[in-house]
Amino acid sequence: MTADTLLDLSRSLTGIEMDTAPQTLAAYGSDQGPVLEYVNPLAVVWARSVEQVQQILRWASRTGTTVVPRGAGTGVSGGAHATAGCIVLSLERMNRILEIRPEDELAIVEPGVINADLNAAAAEFGLMYAPDPASYRVSTVGGNVATNAGGLRCAKYGVTRDSVLSLDVVLADGTLISTGQETFKGVAGYDLTSLFTGSEGTLGVVVGITVRLRYLPVDVCTIAGFFPDIESAAAGVLAVGRARVQPAIMELLDAETMVALDTAHGSNLRSRGAALLLIQTDGYGAAAEADVVRSVLGELGGQISLEGSEEALQLVDLRRHSRGDAIHTEHRVGEDVAVPRSRLVSYIAELNRMAREHEVRLKVVAHAGDGNLHPTFWVDKTEGSAGLQRLDAALDESIALALAMGGTITGEHGVGQFKLRWLAQEQQEQVLELQRRIKAVFDPAGILNPGKAILTS
């Protein structure tokens, strides 16, 4: 971008904050996903209103400048990474809860509202916003919508798309449209609300969100079951399903994950077993369902937490930190595959085989209730290119096997930039072409978050 263009940007965006300082560009140049190539944006702009977003996109459309929308930057697939010649459009300051209507069980929010803040506000009315990604304390509802985020409660309440009723969206040329309705049911026309949800900012910029709220459970029971191996714990997931219990939360942690949590938090999880299955039931039947879960897991050899154990609740919070922080001496890549639940046991066994054969380290956590796994592979940086080659081989094999089992390359994190290399393995060319044509309808000049979510060629 030339100095003249920068001047044009600053003059055109009247009243909109903009920054081109190197430290700001670096801070907003990527999210938490793997970075294929570090690229700084040309500028960062912060919108505080719908009108300002329209103003920014009209300028971008006129000048042909690409725009990368951004929430809190907590994504882990590179969906908010800067690309060459772009500006980053931050929506974090559009953070108002506009309305909560308890009788209608809905809330209307701006995209920068923090997930946890919406839940705190809804709780005053005995309601909750169900999607709860591990980053819920810092991630924005707009970012959750962009990636169709999941979370721990997905087993019972579904992903973000299941809680979105309507959206206000600014298109690439600055046009504002509204999709959906304020009712739980509505089938008029094509479902554009679902199309925008999970589109990762490639079709439009979400500026308003109407979400469905759920009842805050009157009772919650949390059970922790320690098992001698992860395959036994995974078998527990299927056994609970056969007992026809629908937990709100069903999380699986392997031995390496427990070691990492023990190291970080001073717990003693690993000494109690080689795998941990965390299950939470809720509602008026929570206690009765919990009794069934304890019985089922006990029959499989699980060591079960005491009834009413506060420790089990604490373990759920620890689970939210199980991804861990980056370690500067290691190359780490966390995955987000999902497989049919019936294949959970065999897929985990195969992951461990891959780790041994490729000589890489592995830890596995899973939203086991819906078959969504987060295996993390890593090697020490001192191994150089040989270690990276083995790491890539393990990743590629884990993806190929998930697809062969009828699974997907991403259950909740989105394709972003990092997973594009595997997308064609999951989707046939005719589907990829339809996605390109849809993109062209909404964003004919291709200025919205290029190089993310879909294969453009």
C-alpha cells in the first residue's frame, strides 16, 4: 500500500480508529492457529458501529483492498491470519448486549460480545447461551458464529449454528442485509443464516446476532471416571449411549493430557489412571441419569468419583485448559477431526499406533459425546526438518484415516488457512466448485478473507 493509499484510507474512514504501528500490525496479524507464513496487515481498523463497518467495506470495495475480519483472535485454524495487502477489521469494540428477551428466550448482541459476558447476563433470567468453546471467557460471539464453534456442551445442545436465529451482515460492497427470524421455527426461502454461520468471514461481515437462549439447568451432576487405558474410557462413551442417557458434557482425556495438566496445575490425575472420562448430566433428571452413568462406567472398571464430588466440577474447568500453552522448544499441531462415535475406540487406538510409528509425541482430548477429537502431535525443535517431516506424515495419516472412517477434517475449529490442504480429500470437486460460485455471488471481487475456508482454485 502506497503512502497515498494510506492517506486515502485515513481520510475515507472518518471517525474510525486506525493503526499502522509495527507492534499493532504484528499483534493483529495472526490468530492462535499454525502460521504458514507470517504476513503483517497494512493497517488495523476498529469499527464501533454497523455504519462504520459499511464505510470500511465500501472503501475496500472501491480500492480493491482485501479485508480480514477479526474478533478476539482465539481461532486455532488461521481463519484470522493476515494475508498480503490486507487490512484487519476488528469487531472487538462492537461489544454491546442490545437486548435480552426472557419470554422469547433470545438475546440480540453485537459481534464483539464475549461469550462468558452473554452467559452472565442471561443467567440473571435463569437462561444460558449454550455454545461454550474452551475459550468462552475471551472469545466473541461473532467469532463463534464465524467458525460455527462448538464446545463442551455440544453433546446435548449442539454447535453455534443450532443457537443462531438471525444475523445482520454487511456484504463486500457495504450493503447491509438481515437473515433469519426471531422465532425458533422459520423456513421461508433459503437458509442464509446457516450459510453465513461457519463461513469464516468469507461471504460477509456479521454485525448483529440474534441467538436462542436455553434454560439454565436446575441441577447439574458431574462424574469423573478414571480408567486403566484410553480405549476403556472411550468404550464408556458408547456404553453410556446404549444406556440411553444424554449427558450435557462428555469429555475424554488421555494420559499425556493428564500429565500436562498435573505439571501446569499441581493436580494428581495421572496417578489415578491412564485416561479420564468426564460426564455431566443436567436438568430435573440429572441425579437419576448420573446414577446410571456411574453404574455403567463402574461395570467397565472405571474408578468413579464420589456422589456430589466438587472435584469433578473442578476437573471440568481443568479440561478447558487442556489444550495447553505453546512451548517454544517444540513444534506442536493440534487437530480437530470428528469420526462417528462407533469408531471412536478404533480411531484412538490408531492414533497411538501412528505416534509410535512416526516417532512423534501425542496427547488426545475429545468431545467424546459427539466424536470430535483434538489430538495434538509434537516433536522437539532440535530434531529439525526430519522431525517436521515425521510430524506432517502423522498429521496427514490421521486426517486420511478419519475420512476413511466417515469423519471430517474439522468438527468445530473451521478450515481457516491451515486445513485447506486437506479440504479436497473430504469434498468432491463438484461441491468445491459450488462453494466457489457461492463465494462469487456474495463477494465477486474476492476481497473478504481471501485464502480461507474454501478452495478458490
